[in-house]
Amino acid sequence: MLETPLESPFKALSCNKIPFYRRLHLTKIRNLNRGPMFSFRWLLGALHLTIWGPVTLTMTHAMLPPPPVQCNDNGCTLYNSYGVWNDRKDCHVPSITYPTTEEELRLAVAHANQNNLKVKVVSRFSHTIPKLACPDDAQHGNSMLISTLKYNSSIEIDTANLAVTADAGVGLRELIDEVERSGLSLVPAPYWEGVSVGGVISTGAHGSSWWGKGGAVHDHVIGLNLIVPARESEGYAKIIRIGAKDPLLNAAKVSLGMLGVISKVSFKCFHFVTILDSNFMIVMFNFSTW
């Protein structure tokens, strides 16, 4: 029976003199004795050599998609971030407006209602394959677009209640960065961070997660503001505030733009350190048992 430390057999004997199953057992004991961090660093080192060792690193620059709306004297044409719609037909719209505040957004909806125009909202990149942002009467001139490109200035974080409220045009990357500065985190996110807050929930976009309510972003919405048409006495458009317990919330947050214009969205957040620590320890534990 060995009375020396666990690493002594590796120094005293050659590998050829130790049975394979015994070497494997001692290697596992030695790695576990050093802790899971040793195994994880060893794995990262091996992956680094495997992937980057044989190749020469080169600098690569990514390009953002072009603006989805291009206008001239004859009107505007709406594209998506892929450059082509699923029906291979262009979307022509007579005009577009760029509100910067919630009140300007309400006035745009009021103008469309007062003039009996079909209206749709388009985000900064129009990251969609089907024509969700193309008005039904676009080809007949009885329509207009509202862009949230410039409606992206407000992000309000409620640390006490673990919540964040943002303008519908705020990009997902900007929202994540601002939330993390306060020590919080969003749970789910889709693979591309260029989507807008309003677009990501109204189209049902999702990431992949088994934690909590899952990876659908809209399942973590706790409230939103919706701008809808109204009577003339109400200024032709009004803002409806829908809370977490309102039965309209489930319909409004994944509405595909059919029930009104989403102006603000509130998400439930979680403490960043708590989520990171729990998931990190699970990953470390799994690596250490290989």
C-alpha cells in the first residue's frame, strides 16, 4: 500500500510499469485533487492548441446590415436584413416617419388613424424573413411606416424590483450592457443582438435555455405600453399601460404588430452574479467528472 502522496507513483515509476487502468485512475485522482479549475484549464489549453495551433490568425471585420428603408422622390422601399423577402417581391411605401419620443410615436399613430392609413412599425435592421413590417396596402399608396431607429434613448433600471424598462427601439446589445452595469442580467436572448426590444418580443424571438421560464424572451416580460387608435376626443391615439397581471399582456407582447404599436417594454431581471455562479459551477463540475 502506498504511503507517499498521490503524485509519487508518477515520479517513482515509469508509465510503462503501471497498468493502464491504474494510470487512468491515478490521473483522475490527481486531477480531482487539484480541483475542477485544473481540469478546465487543461481542456481550454487543449482546445486552443487544436483549433488555433495549425492556422495563422488574420483580422476579420464584420459589417452591419444596411438601413432597411431606402427613399427617393418616388417613395420608399423596405428591405430586410437578408436583402430579400420570402416572396421575392419589394415592399414599396409612400412615406416613413422617425419618432424620437413616446409622444411623437403616439402622434404618428394618430396621424395614420386620422387619415385612414395602414401603418406598420419597422426596427433598425428589419431582422425578419416574412413581411411582418410591410403594410397590407403598401402597393396602393394608402400606407405609411413608423421606424424605431431613433426611438432608443430611454433605459430605466429598477434594481430594487429587479426590472428594466426600455424604449421599443433600444437594441438588445445596448439593453444587456446597461443592465449588467447595474449588476443584473436578462435570462434569455436570441443569437443576434441587433434586434430591438419591441421587435424581439412581438415576433416571439427566443434563445435556448432550460432555466426558469425558458428561452422565449416574451415570457420574461412583466409589462409594456401599447399605442392604439382612439376617438377624436382622445387625440386619435392613446397609450395603454399593460401590467403583469393584466389578461391582455399575453396577447399584446406577441402581437406581430397587429394590436398596436409597442412603445415601452419591461423585463424581469436577475442578479448577474447569482446566475453566473450557479451555471459556472455546474459547468465546472461536469468538466471535472470527465
